[in-house]
Amino acid sequence: MTHLLPDGYVARPATIADAECVANLVNDQSEHAGRGRPTTPKRVLQNWDHPKFDLTTDSRLVFAPDGALIGFARIRNVKDPPVDVFAGFVVHPDHSGADWLWDDLFGWMDAEARRVIPKAPADARIALVTGASENDWAEERELERHGFEPSRTWHLMQIDFTSESPGRQEEPELRPDGIAVREFVPSADDEVLVTTWCEAFANHYGIVKQPFETELEEWRQLMREDDFDPSLCFLAYDGDESTVVGLCVCHASAPGDPDRARISDVGVRPAWRRRGIGRALLLHAFGVLAERGIEGAILTVDTENKSGAPALYEGVGMRSVRANHTYVKELRSGIDLVAG
């Protein structure tokens, strides 16, 4: 349930015209927390452009009497079955002490998330999932006050490219026998990329197995975004180019850090793990990025990743610069259909 707002404050769903003020709110809060200004109105609109996201039902804005946006919340119900509902929220730092505002946003997220319960299997566990940055005491306090519990820790890892950094110049001789790396070819490689990703991430925390066509459409949606560059999407193959065994997807700039690339996905199919393929993909990517004049790269890793990813990233020279936490609120107990 939402809560009664003080006189003069107004709440309503977002519209396309609100993208700029939402971007400003996100950036103000992020800058206050020392994380720069990571988003733009265009990026906000891309985030909203999903066939299963409806601004009229899945978003909420709260405005002060002077018209300033001080709070934003959204939910994303994109999985089938809808056993995990993802929530996001931002409160302007000048209003972080306003309990009524947190109560309104969290009450709205809870009520909207519960609407999925009839759509899920009767015996399935349903959870509302969100996150908070380490040392963001206001967010962590409010999450716990509203019934969320910490579930997972993720580390933002970073590397700065230097003449001593691992990279393309040494990568070929370190590549496992029979393994080569090539660029992704749009359309021709769509299905093999998605097949590889599904196998590589099948047991990754938070994954709910989806029909192949659903995953394919999700990837094609990502490929239509402006920051997707197929020349920065690398596939490892074993002998025959059609036998793709791993992938590394990079973006030329990271939100709030345009001088560093963002590596969004690194994965190897289970039957080919422990052969150095993930390392070869990363070294190849680092070399290409460095040749383009990009200063470094970042990625996010689950500290409890069972495939050994944290050690892999440390082994190629990456270091943790910040931690983020996943928080979960159980809406209904039952059988957990989520991997991890």
C-alpha cells in the first residue's frame, strides 16, 4: 500500500517526457554517494523500452510542492514464470530522512509486485529483489526497515590499461590449443551467442530458465541499443568457427565513467571450463580496447560465483573498487525456481 503524502506533494506514474528529470534525480543521488553521474535521458528511455515494462503501471514519481522530482520507483516483471520481481528506487539526497517518502515508494513497490502472484505457479516462492551500494546507509536502513534482507554481494572490479597490463600482445601465446577468438556477426551469430550464453549462465545466481525464443528476443533487444557494438562482442570457438564455447561482451564506455569500457558478460560453456578460455577472451578484449585508446575496463562479479570468476578477474589484473548488495523480500514462501 502507498501512504498519504504531505500537503502539496504529488505522486503519479512516469511518462516519456519525464526521462530528463528522472536522469537528473539518479545522477544527483549517485553524485552525492561519490559515484559520478552515470546516466542520461536517452539511457533512461532505453531502460524503459521493454515489451514487458509499462510506465503507467510499473513506475511511480513523487514531486515536491515546488515541482521538483524527489522520488522514483519502478518494478520490472520480465521473467516467466514471474517468481522474481525486480525493483528500483531513488530518493533525492536532500530528502533521505523523510520516512514518509520511503514508506510511499516501498509500499507502492510491494503492492505492485504482489500483483504477479496469481500468475506464478501455486507452489513457487515469490520475491521482490533490489540492490544497494555498500556504505549507502540510508538505502540499507530503509531496505531493512521495509522487510528486505541482504542476499548477495557483488564487487565492481576495475583494470587500468598500462604497458604492463595483460593484453593483446601476449594473449595469442596464452590461448589454449585449438581455441580462437573472433568478432560476433549480427544476425548470423544471434542464435549461437544466445545458446552459449544460456549454457554458460544456466546456474548463475538469479537466473530463471526461459524459453529459447524469449532469451533470443531479450538479446536482440539489447543489440538494438546504441551502446551495443558487435566489434566489441567476442566469441571463442574450438576448431570449427561454428563450435562457439565462450563469449565476452564489452561496451566502449561505462555509465558515469566514459574513459573505461564496461564488460557486461563473460562466460564459458561448462564442458570447456578450466582450460583458460575465459582468460583468453578477457586478454583479447583488453587488447582491442587498449588499441582503441580506452583507458581501462570495469565489470561486476558475484562473490559467490561457483565458476571461479572472481579469481579469473583478479588473475588478469582486475581489482575490487566497490561492493554492492542484493536485497530480497519474500512475498510468498514456496519452491525456489531461481538458480544460485
